[in-house]
Amino acid sequence: MKKITVIIPAYNAFQTISKTIESLENQDFDKDKFEVIIVDDGSRDNTKSIVDNFIKREKINLRYLSQENRGPGFARNLGMENAVGEIIAFTDADCIADRDWLSVIYKKIINDGEVVICGETYTDDVVLFPWKMSPAGQNGIGANIAIDFRELNDIRFSDKFRGFLGQDTDFLLRINEKGYPYKYVQEMKIMHPVNVYNLKKIICRCSSRKNEVILRKIYGKKVSSSFSFIFRPMIFDRISPMTLILISLWISLAILVIEGVIYETVVAALVFILLFFVFFYKFLILNNPKKIPISFYDKIKTLLFLVVHVHLIVFYRLVGSVKFRYLLL
């Protein structure tokens, strides 16, 4: 029987990684036929001590590796360099695998002959607010991928990417260029809890938007569908309408501030928020298909989040365009 290696990058994951490992301990798959490699990406919390405690339990073959903080792609590469399995499966340190996750992976790759598969990612909550995020419903993401390492033993995550966006898209596209398109397997399930974002997490997430510039520079329109719909490049295939609106707003406000016209500056900012509410916030919150009750507090919090979020996305797209010498706004 062939063996599976599960690779999990972890960064400051002490609050979530226990449930991840427990879900692998509870798999209905033969414990002698898979190993789990946790790659600590320079955590500054108690991630290592938690993993060490699970290693002592000896319920599964669990190994701990560490590196300086370089990002999940580098961590996954280190895991692959140390893997013994013929199959490599990836998930994240805040995910919970369904009990038959490994069984499904084994069947699809070994019995059915698939080379690269991506499963369904769902969540345990209703993702209604932008500040409560989960990749539920997405496929082709690093939280739920498996490959036949016998066929793809030379594939690695690219070192061009920093942060955590875009690496999995690039990884799968390069595999596709080798002649292996990925297959979506609905029964290969991972539960990804909702993450609640504060300002620090928003900035961290938005800073990874620079990676969208690299993806578009390398793959062109192939990756357009992976961009959020309001920031999809449409004008000259390089600029999104929302970006033009926001940059125009920035320039207008800057002129008003330089001229010392405080009243007009405040009015212009309020007009923008009003338009934003009508065209975007209303779409997300007021058109609530499931008719979920939303408190006034949550509506205000959502509005503030969105106003901050869209500006940060534009800013980091600008940074990426300069850094990688490729216009994508």
C-alpha cells in the first residue's frame, strides 16, 4: 500500500492547530500508511510545544520541522523535501479534515489514477460579513490539494511570492502546464473555520495583493477569474473601474487638503462613503438572500471594514506594480 504525506505550514497557530492534528488522528485511514509534517514558519508563540505534545501521544506519525519566517510556500517546499509518501496532501493549520479525507485522496490518486486533485472547502459559520472571512466554496486552494508525488516529484511552490495569496494558483497552473489539469473532488472535504479580521490582519491580507501583479504578469488573462470581482482588471486589461474611482478620489481630496478647503474635503469623503454604500455595501449586506438578522452594529462595522479594505487593496496593487514593473491596478 502506498503512503500519504500530509504537509501543514504553521505560523503562530497555537490556537487552532490542535483541532487540525486531532482531525488527522481521527481519520478512517490506516495510521501506518500516512505521516504528517508540520512545518513551523518561524512562529513566535507556543506552536512548537503543542505539536511536541501530539508527537508524544504517538497516535499518528507526526514530525515537526521549522524554518525562519518566509511564508507558507517555502514551508510546503521544506515539507516536500522531507516527505516519504508517494502522495502529498496539503492543508492549513486552522483547518479540520473530514474523517474520510485521506481515504478519498488515496482512492482518487492510487485507484482512479488522478494526478492532482482539489477538494471542497466549507465552513462552520455563515460568512455574511467581509470581516468574517473563510475560503468556503473555493477550490484549487492550498488548504485542500493533493498530488501524485511519483509524477510530480520535481514540482515546488514558487519563491516569487511573499505572503499567502497567489502561491496555490501559481502552483496549480504550473502543474497544468505539465499536462495535468486538476480535478475537483467534492467528497474530499476540509472544514475551514471563519476568521475574524482586525486592522492588523486586514493590512497583512491586503499586502499579499501584490502577488496578483506577479500572477497577471506571468499568466495574463488566465488568472483574471481569481481576482475579486470589483478589482478585476477590465480597462485596458490592466485597471479595474473601482481603482480608477478610488485614485480619482485620492487626487481630489489631496487637492482640497493642499488648498486648505476642509469643508469640501469632508463633504467629498462623505459623498464617496454614500456612493460606496449604495453600490457595494448594499449589494453585500442589504440584499441578504438568507434573510439573516443583522444588527445595526454589524452593518456599521461592515461598512467601515469595506471602506478601509478597498483602499488598501488599491494601495498594495500600486506597490506591486512599482515593485514588479508591471501595471496592474
